[in-house]
Amino acid sequence: MLIDYCHDTERNILSVKMRGEIGGDDLVAYAEKAVADESINAETDDFIDLSDVAAITATPDGLRRFAEILEDGGRVQNPGRMAILVTSPVAFGMARMFQSYRGDSPIVIQVFRTVDEAREWIGLPRT
């Protein structure tokens, strides 16, 4: 899988790192795994790092399915924060599309272009 995650239980922040080429199947597989992980609760904040993504082949339908799985599993239904770090125009577009799919969610989603801004906003120490 091109998507790894680590749950910082002390801060209750899920750090997700995506690498390489990300397709819709990768996003769906990650979402299903994260929703099934009982150590991650619905109130967990998220730090999504797309800085090492080389290409995104997920279609809008694949991205919508990804958002639906997270919503159905309770991952984006409770108030919280999600910081998405992007370094390319394509990743920025994907992050903004995901943000628009989650428009009615109580979770606050922000897209950042620098790691320090994203980490500070979500409550992680600067690098």
C-alpha cells in the first residue's frame, strides 16, 4: 500500500503519509483499513501528508467513494480537524475536491503548502 498511517494516541492525531502514485483503489483500501482500526476513534484529528505523492490517478468518483467510506465509518462525522499538506498543484486539487465532498461535515479541513504550518495548526511540533 502506498498509504501508511500512525496514530499518536497521546495527542489523538492520526498521521497519514501517501507516497508515489495514488489511485482510487489505494484510497478505498486505506479508508477501509482506517475505519476498521479500533485504536482510531471518531474524535481523532488527522494530518494527511501528500508531499511525496508523485501522481494522482484517482477519479472524482474514486475520491467521492473514499470520502463516503470515511463518513460511513464515523471518521469525519464528529467535530475535529484535518490538516492536508500538499506540495503540487495536482495534490492541491485533490485535497480541495475532498474538502468540497466533506462540505457538510463538522470536521474542519484545511489545506496547507508548508509542513510547519500544517503541523502547527493540527497540534504537532514543528519539524
